[in-house]
Amino acid sequence: MSDCVEIAITGDCSEQLWSCCVWDVRTGNHLLTYKANMVKPMLHIWPINRHEPISTRFVLPGRANAVAISPDGNYCLVAVQEIIYVYLMATGAMITTITRHYQVVTSICFTDNGSHFASAGQDGMVLVWNLSQIVRVFQKQTSKALYSFSDHVLPVTDLYIGRGGIKALLCSVSTDRSCKIYDLSSGCMLLNLIFQEPLASVIMNPLESSIFVGTNEGPIHVFNITLVPRSKDYHVIRKQHQKNIFVGHNKQVTCLSVSSNEEILLSGGADERVIVWHIKNRQQLRTIPHKGTITIARFLLTPKAMFNQEIKLNSPFQPFQKIVYPTDKIIDLSIEFNVIKNLSADVKTQNCTSNNPVGESSNFEEVSKLKREIQRLKMVNNEIYDFSVKHILKNNKGI
């Protein structure tokens, strides 16, 4: 059992030792490993206190470029080439597909409340989507992005969304050497930071007062966004900001993460190393070697059950389906399934307690009553849907 308040999760593309590994950054000791065969186009999910993934097979349409799970765990977004597939985790249903990008999707990121998400691709576009509108789109309809930013002229390499739902800040970096900060509530670009090197990764500290930008050449820049420049476009000259640069990687910085107390920075790179930094003095605390390019390096508050092997965590997820299943059918089927399940249980109970004609008559009345309940629930479901379309979604942009 670890006494870490916050642990670090890392992984690399070689997967010779593990798929993911949990570390104590204070000592550099590994606490837990997760291992799976990642050759096939599948999504693997592990119980947090087990080494082996769950047996449910989540087969994907192809090799995933980016994956994102909504904060509530209900929806999974998988980018395969330029297409984004939307899955409902509870049933495994493929709700819809998004085909607005023209080239490979490189990053997907949810807002902290899960109401919206952003996607970016090699086409230089950053699109912001309303999740509620996406999940109600039927098979023959097309979805429309809430915002479409095309300010980058080269591929977008990473995205980050701060706190505040649709009122949060959105950061994007690109190989065109620019880092752009948008206000999601208005859809306006607030700041355009122009660096001297192509950019690969971005993150903000929890207070959102500083932004950390990883480059293709290895240095990590930190910029204080509370010191507002006089113009929207600001050129970050390396010689003038030497005290705000973390020097340690010699290849592309692929991922960044900041601890909750804002004292430690975690960075992973193509040089097969994860470096733990002290932010205030920009010193390296330790280096964690890997066997391949780092694909994930992230801080996480330690889950309560992570180091308790006695707890058995059952998976509530179902295998992914291969075709789009209309949203209205999913809702109707879930209502019918629950009611029919109750019907079967009631009929079975009454059959056990009574075998006379009076009991049969009672069963018939109960069946008729439950059938009427099914019809009533369908009407209520339609009324809720109509109300959402007319009132909630109509005023969504003003939220």
C-alpha cells in the first residue's frame, strides 16, 4: 500500500516492460504495472488494482491515433485516421461518426464537465463539439461543430482545455511554431505565442497562470499568461527567456503534466526518458528511463482502491459494436429492457406463490399493467427529447 497522495502514470510505444506503469515520483520506485498485447487495434481497460486487462474485447475499426473518455465515463471517443467514432460505454453502441477533419486526427480533449470536447488534426484545424448534439445525431444526419478554428497553417500536435466547462481556455500547439489560446465561451483567440522551434505538447498549471510548451528539439518553455502582452501576437525570443526554459530532453517532448500542488513538472520525450522537474528552480529531480518514445506521462491523485488487491472491481462496459446504432433506439431499448426484466421477475414470483386460476388471472392483469407502463414510459421519453431539442439545445451557445 502506497502513501502517495499523487502518483505518476507513464507508458512508451515499445511496451517491452509494460503498457503502463505507476510510479512514486518522490523515490522513483515503480508501484504497479499494466500489461497487454497492444499489437491489434483494440482498446484495453484495466481494473486499477490488477495487472491484467478485463476480458471484454473492445475491437476498434483501426489503429487509434487518439482516445478520450468523458469525465463521467459514459462516452468514449476514438480517432482512426481522420474519423472520430463515438461509443456509449454502458452498451458498447457506436452512436455516430464525425468526419469533419480532412487529415489524421492527432488529439482529442474533453472539457472538465464533459459537456464539450475539442479535436485537432494534421489539417491544422481545431474543432470544438457539443457532446449533447453529437449523441443525438442519427445515422443519416451530419454533425456541426460549435467552433471551427483554422488559425494554424501546419499540423496541430496537442490540445489542452482548462477548467470551467464551456467557459474554459483552450490551448493548441502546432509545428508552425505557434501556441494559440482561445476563450471557449466566445470562440475568440486571446493570445498567439510564437516560438522559434516547432511545438509538440502543451499544458497549463492548475491555477492557469502559466503555460508549459514542449518543443520538437527538447527544451520546455514556460510562459506567465498573467503578464498580458500589448499585442495579441507575441514572439517568444529564446535568448530573452532563458530563465523560463527547462533544458534536459534532446528530442521531441511528447507529453507534459503538472502536479496538483504546482511544484513538480513531469515530461516525457522521444529520447525514451521521463524527467521529473522542480518547477520553481527548474532543476531535474530524477530521470526515469524507458524502452521507447514516451506516449503518456501524467500525474493522478491516487485512487483509494489502487493498491488494495482484495477489492474486486467488475467492469460495467460492453464490447464495442461495429455499426452505428441510432440514439433513439438505444433509449427505447434501455427502457423496454428494464421494464421487461421487472415483468419477468414479477411473473416468476407470482407463479411460484400461486398455481390456481386466481393466480393466473392476477398474472394476466399484471402483464397488462406493465405493458401500459411501457407505453407510458415511451411517451415520457419522447416528451423529454422534444423538450431538450426545443429549449436546452436552442440556448446552448449562451451557456
